[in-house]
Amino acid sequence: KKKPTSKKYTAKTTASEDEYTRLLKKLNLEENASEGQIKKAFRLLVKEHHPDAHGAGGVVLDADGKVDQKFEELRKTYDRIMEIRKSWFGAR
């Protein structure tokens, strides 16, 4: 079965090892982390940065007094890691 050659397809599903490693580092993981380790690290970080965990309407401020976007960044990072793993190793 041939893969579509559109830019959208290749940009979304093809990832370099550098991108994968960079994403794992955002979750404080090494490049040889298992899927279970990735999920565990994600859950711990999300729990720490979840807006509801901080009261005051869920608004979390960073050091500069701006709204902390860490929770959303973590979710996007995890989704991308899982997307890459699926394209590399197939659905599990």
C-alpha cells in the first residue's frame, strides 16, 4: 500500500528522531522510554500543572505573571509523541 504524497500527510506523520527526543525531554524522559513510562510521566506532570489543581478559578501564573500554558503544552506534546510512536511502531 502506497503512502499518500501530500505535504499534509508527510508533515503530520513523519518525524525525525530529533523531534521525538526533544518531545520526550519535555516530559523529563530519555529517548529509550517505554510507552508505560511516557504515560506515567505525562500523568504526573499534567496532575501538577492542571488548572483545577491550583484553585482560584484554575488560573496558574508563571514567573512573569502570565497565564501558565504548561498544561496545554504537555497535552500537545503527549499527543504528538503517541502519534509518532503509532506511525513508527503501528497501532497497539
